[in-house]
Amino acid sequence: MISKNISLNLKACLSGEAFSFDELIIETKELFEQQGIPGFLRLLINFTNRMVINDTKASKSTSCCENPYLIRNGNRSKNIYTSLGNIDFEWTTLRCKNCGKVHHPLKDFFELGKYQSVSNEFEKICMETVARESFRRSVQTLKTHTESDFSFRSLHRWFSNTDSDKIKTIRLFSVESGKQCSPSILIKQA
């Protein structure tokens, strides 16, 4: 409850009303003390959402119908895994009053997929870690270096959902014994 009040106070300071520089500093400091970087990221996402929504509604480049008229349709949220931790990503949807198509401007702006639950930078870190270690060890390594909390099954699903042309599985043979070693997974360099 306290963290939401701090975020609301900071939003009120930056909403366009008159505020002092000292108020901005105090509210930003309290936000970092209470929520840290994920809380500040959530606030930046909220500001970006407002800017993108206003820009989308003002522009006439929406191509859903001949005469698009966009209205707010509500908010949606989902949990996204990042290297900063699990972020509650919230965005506003717009609906065309003429044709009824629903638009997700912030997700389009950030180029997030419809069912994407992990950030691209975190997925890359995960794939590089899996290339060096097993899935279970990779989860432990990632949990110690990041704030995200997930299971090895999630990591395995993310790995298996990557484009198959970017992943190549090879089996190595021991030079000394000539026996097959455990498979190593390499990610092709583009």
C-alpha cells in the first residue's frame, strides 16, 4: 500500500501540475528506497504508455478501417520476466469505435509478442547460460545474478520456443576414449 502511495505521489508531481524540484527529488528517493529499480521501471512504463496512447489517438496512421476513431478500452497487465526481476507490465488498450478492432499501442511500441512473457534481453541471457550449463544449474545461476523467480521448466519452454534455425544441437566425442559425451547446445552466431 505504501509503495502504491509513493508511486501515486510521484505521478502527481509529474502530471503537469506545478511542483518543485525538491518535491521531485524527495518522491524519487522514496520510490527507489521502497521499490528500487523495478518500481522506477514500472513508473517509466506508465509514462511511456500515456505518451504512446496520446500519440496513437492523435495520429491518423491507424489502418484498421477507412475512418478510425479510437477510444480507451481499459487496461491489461501481465507479468514479464526481466533481468531486473518480475515486472507487472500494464498497458492501455484502444478500440476503434467504427470497426471494433482492439489495438495495443504500447505492446506494439515495445515490439512485444501477443503471448510474450519474457523480455528479449533476459531471454538472451538465459540462452547464453543454458549453452554453458544444464537447465537446472542455469536456473540457480540466473536466480543468484538476477531478481527473477522461475522454474527450470519455464526456462526449458523458453528455450524450446526459440526459432529452430538459431539453435543447433551437436554431440561431442571424447578424443581420448572415442565415446560420445553429453550433448552441447550452441547458438549460431548471426
